[in-house]
Amino acid sequence: MIAHNGKVGSTKKSFYNLKTEIFLEKRAKKVNRHTLKHTCATWYLRNGVSLRIVANYLSTTEQIIERVYGKHHPGWHAEIDAAMRSAREDRNKIRKAAGANAAKKAA
């Protein structure tokens, strides 16, 4: 819903005005309402808004939001990142221990 000075306006007319008054002609030909939906989803997810809330706001499913835009969420693959970090730390501990053992044997 678009409202201005307490009056409800037409979203179609408002979008047309946006394109003709804000964008340059070349860009206005490329921009449509769906383009702005992509921008909206990306910005909200990058700012940590949950998939559920973004899906509800954009009138779509969580599955669509997750599949198409999920990579923009700060928590995307957080469990995978933690597992990789843990494995890297474990490898480093093993290398340090092996280096210490080699130094003891050499001494």
C-alpha cells in the first residue's frame, strides 16, 4: 500500500512515477517491480532479518527466499563455517605437537 498525506494511492501509478521521475530513461527501461523485490530481499537478509520475516514481507515462501537469497544472510552456513574452523584448529594443534616432538628427538 502506498500512502501520501493520509490518502491511499495506486502502487502502479507510484511505481510509474518513480521510474519516470527518479531513474534515467535507460535505467527506467530495465527496472521493474520484481527488480526491487530482489533488492529488498538482499538488503534485509544482509542486515540479519530472518528468512521467515523477509518471506512474509515479500509474500513468498521461506524456501524461495532461502534458495535464491539465503547466501546474503550473515548466518548462512554458520555451522559449516564453525566446523571448518574447528577442523583447521585441530590440524594446527597436530602440526604444532608434531613439530615439538621432532624438536625433542633432535635435541
